[in-house]
Amino acid sequence: MEDILLYSSLSSLLLLFIAFKIFLQTRTQHKRLPPSPPSLPIIGHLHLLKKPLHRTFHHLSQKYGHVFSLRFGSKLVVTISSPSAVEECFTKNDIVLANRPRFSVGRHLGYNYTTLVSAPYGDHWRNLRRISALEIFSTNRLNMFLGIRRDEIKHLLRRLSNNSIQGFAKVELKSMFSELTFNIIMRMVGGKRYYWEDVKDVEEARQFREIMNEIVKLAGASNPGEFVAVLRWIDHGGLEKKLKGLAKRTDVFLQSLIDEVRNKEEEGNTMIDHLLSMQKSQSEYYTNQIIKGLMMVNATLH
């Protein structure tokens, strides 16, 4: 009983400390922030978020204007619904607003915020953008893989044809287009396809599909711990543990693709081949971690 009372008291003191800290931050920044509705201690305005979200934001904008601020727990959020203000954010103030929130997904799956989509604006991010623009997404580089895109589209049309060979049939296209895109990207990246027929390594394909399914599931999961520190410290929902395990499996998988290409002495014409060839002359810009980060971005942002 004494232990329970002790833990309850400590928890209450901790919550009061966090609430007081947030209150002080709000008071300090209040004069510089856009208008904001009344908030609650610790959770801020999270209680106002009701689906559909766009209607909630529209209702708030009618009361507080086209630019207003909210607090999602400890995170400050500014909502903008004015086209002219949005344009200014992407032009005049694009560098100021370039960074993304530092969520757990970026820490674990983004190699501690070092990938193109999670890295803060700076020299490292500019280097990643340069590599992506010149070595991956350039017109010349993409044109080299035109044959792959044509071949995968033929595979898709063949599957659709087989489904309707006995007459009209309903087809779920969303998953087919997703698998088509994965096949195109991974053939461009590593020379392998992981969906449909002609899969050379069934076990490797199974691992890839499981990893991608988990990334989509966990990356899009709602994590209250990102906004309320107490929930993050106790790993509410176990998301942090799941992300750590997934990140380890993903890193092992990507590293195995790099090692396989390296052992073949870069005989192919994939993106990994090209990046490894660049690694020989510019090792500081084309480390294994950077290459894996680029592979991750290509695979998950399809």
C-alpha cells in the first residue's frame, strides 16, 4: 500500500510539473503566436480533434481566422487555410519551415533523422537532395529504366486479362497498383521483383512484403506518445518497441541487398550498382547508411 501511494504521488507531481512547464511555455510564446482556442493542461487541444478533421479545422478557422495555432500536447501546430499565406510558406519562408517534426518513425526507420524526408535542413540534407536529383531522379537515369516500367505494366495487364478470361470480373486495383509500383522501384533499385510471378527468391520476397506492410502500418499509426511525454516514456501501446524491431530487420534486409551487389562487383545497372560505384571515389558522400536511406525513401514513398 505504501508503494502504491508513493508511485501515485510521484506520478501526480510529474504530471503537475509537465503541466506547469507547458503553461509557462504557452505564456512566454502567447504574444508571438496566432490566435488559439482555450486549451487543457498536458493534452493542449487534442480533445478538439474530431473526425472528419478537415471539418474541425474549417470550423476553427471560421472562429479564429485563416491562421491559428493549436497545441497537440507538447507540440505547437499552426494551421493555415489562406491560399496566399500557404504560398508565402512555400516561397518566402520555405527554408524557415523546411524541417519536419522529429517523430519516432524518423528516429528508428529514418536512421536517426538522416534520410531525405527526415533530416533537418542543412548541408547533409542538401547533399541528399543533390544525390537524389542527379543520380536517382534525373531524366536520364529514369529513362534508363523505361524497359522495366514497360515490362511490369505488361505483367499487370496479363494478370487483369487472366482475371477476366471467363467474362467480366471485379478487380481490386489499389493493391495491384501498389504491387506494380513496388516491383518497378525494386527492380530499379536492386534488380529484383517481389510480387506476382517470376519471383526468384520466394523467402526474400516474403520478408520484403512483410517489412513494407509493417512500415505502412506503423508509420501511419496514431501515436499519442509523440505529443504527451509521459506516454512516450512508458511506451504506451508498445509502438516504440515495434519500431525498434522493425528498424533492425529493415536495416539487415537493405544491407544484404548492398552486400549482394558488392560481391558481384557491380555488374548490373541498378541504382545500388551506380551508388556503390560512386562510393569508391566519394566515400564520404555515399556511405552505406546514406545508400540504405535512399533505398528506404524510394521503397516507402511510392
